[in-house]
Amino acid sequence: MKFWLKKGSDDIFLDQLLKAVGIKETYSELKDLITNTRVKVNNKVELFPKRKIVAGDIVKVFDKFIRVCGKAEAIEFSKQRNAVEEVHHKRAVNTWTEKKIKKKQP
């Protein structure tokens, strides 16, 4: 899944990212999850909940991979014709596909 950083932000804390994506409901649960070596950042075990995650980082928790995307990737994404569902602060980004315009008959 992809996670888009908030406009004007260059990073997000690991625990905030996992809460925004909906992995756990409380920060105490997330702290336990992270300190019990269940989370990897860029394929390395992470034990610090307040680690800054930046665009380009890949977070693995359980069987889920979360790719953090920044401004440049958001611009590229907006240019695509076909999109898939993405996570953006617990809301789904609208999906779209190309459709033919119907002409009105006189």
C-alpha cells in the first residue's frame, strides 16, 4: 500500500504512520508492537517508535508493506490515467479510469 505524506511535510514518525494506516488503535499498542521487533523499516528491524519516516521508505509490519510517498510522487500519481486505491490519512483517495464521452443525439 502507499501512504502519502501530508502536503508541506517531509516526514512522519513511525508510530504516527502505523496509526494513520490503521494497524493498531492506540499508541501504547503500537509501542509494544514496535519494541517487540515486529516492524521493519527499509528491511531493518526498528525498535524506536519515534523514528522519522521519509518519502521513499518502505515499512513492513506483519505481512503488509507500506511505501511512503512524497510530493514528487504525488505529482506523478496525479498524471496517471488509471489509479488504484491508496491510503492518505485513513481516507481512500478517489480512483478513476478513462471513460469515453457520450455525444448527445439531436
